[in-house]
Amino acid sequence: MPEPITGRRARRARRPRAAWLGWLFAAPAVVMYAAFVLRPLTLTVQYSFYDWNGIGASKWVGLDNYRRLFTDSELFATIVHAFELIVFFSFVPVLLGLFVAATIRGIATSRLATVARTVLFLPQVIPLVAAGIMWSWLLSSTGLANELLSAVGLGRLTRAWLGEFGTALPAVGIIGAWVLVGLCTLLLLAGMSKIDPALYEAARLDGAGPVREFFSITLPSLRQEIGVSVTVTVIAALASFDIVYIATQGGPGNSTMVPGLEIYYLAFSEREIGMASALAVALVILVLACVLPVQRLTRDGSR
């Protein structure tokens, strides 16, 4: 029996009301997002084309600020340092996370697995400022790291790890790896829990060992989780600020200066708002250039 015309008209009349009601509920979030994300982002792009000290009159300079990013060796070095930190902030935590997650999965029924998950996730709970202070003490010239080296007869290797040009950036990278390895481990463990156990049973019947199981079953099944881990850690490396500011403040010299910290100094110490904005825009573009291919590979692999 066909639906009465009045019923169809009533349903069509309700649809616009439902749409407007949805926008009404979303309006506070949209307004906040526009005010505190879109507007600052637009102003940052606008300021990047000016020479401005934040107080007086601004002067249009076009692309000069962006040109300076690639011609000023100190500014360009901050971008290089950020990419070097990717090795410590991303590759090391993800690789260690794979190993640790596979190990914990093997002892999933024991109490040790629960303790290991808790201990590994603790760095995510500790504020980054506190982590930076703690590691600054550990890596100082009289810190625990040097005391342990001296205790085992390797006193000749002791040094101020955060105070020497050759070791400061790797030391900061180790701090970042320590913070992020627990997050990567839990993400990968969550992915492993979704793998069908029947796949492992079939592999064992075919004579596959633990290593073959890992590379043939576990690793391909974790493509999405690895993609998420790499995305999060790459963003953390390129946008690093807290740990570097607390541990070294960009020193010694500029050996640990990264874009986030340089933006802070340019804007609030040197009053170069235009240059700071240009570096911020370049940083956003670099993050997108690194993250979007990872997301694309993850999406293609999950089809």
C-alpha cells in the first residue's frame, strides 16, 4: 500500500529541522575551532609575509622570510636537527616497540606482562618537563650515567652528555625514545591482539618458527598500527619543544636547536614575528609532507 502523501511531506519537513539541530549542537565546537585554530593559523600565514616586531608598524617583505630559511645556515640547521631526531623519536621506539610487544605477547597470560605494560607506559604519564629535568640530572657530568660508567671501569667515556656538541643531540634523542617507546609498544600490542590465533596455528603446522611467524604474520598484520606509531612519533620529532627546552635550551651553541624552539626564540626573544611565522608555516608543511605519505601507504595496505 503506498505511503500517504501527508506522511512523506511530514518526513521531508523533519529533515531540515534535524540538519539545523545537528549544526546547532556542533556550533560551539565549530566556533571554538575557528577562533583558536583556524584564525591563528590564518594570521600566522599572513604574518609570514611581513617584517614585524609585534608592536610597531609592519613592512611587507613578500617571500623574503621563506628565502631566508634556506639561505641562513643556522635556521636551516634547525630543520636538519629535527629530521635527525626522527631516527631517535620514531625509528628506535617503533623497532623497540615491535620487539617488546612480541615478547609481551608471548607471555601474555603471566603477571609479568601486566607489570611490563605498566612500566613501559609510565613515561607517557610523566609530564615532559619532569622527564626533561630527570634526564638532565641523569646525563650530567656527575649524574648516574657517568657514575655507572666509572663503576664498571669505563671512566674514560664519562662526559657531560647534554653539554658537548657531539653528544647533545643524540642524548636528547634518547630521552625522546624513552618517552615514546611505551606508547608504540601499547599500540602494537593492541594490533597484535586482533590477529587471528588460527593463523599462527596454521603456520606452526607448516613448520614455521617464531621468527618466520613474526615476519610472515605479525608484521604484515600490523601495517595500520605501525603507520599510526610512525605518524605520532614523526610529529613528535618535528614539533619537539618541551624536552629540548628543558634539557639543553638549544645548546651547546645551536647543536640541539629545533624548529619549535627557534620559533619561540624568534618570536619572544628577538621579536622577529614574521620570521617566526614563516618557520612555523614551513614546519607545518614539513609535518604534512612526512605524515601524508605514511597515511597513504597505510590506507593502501589495509585494502
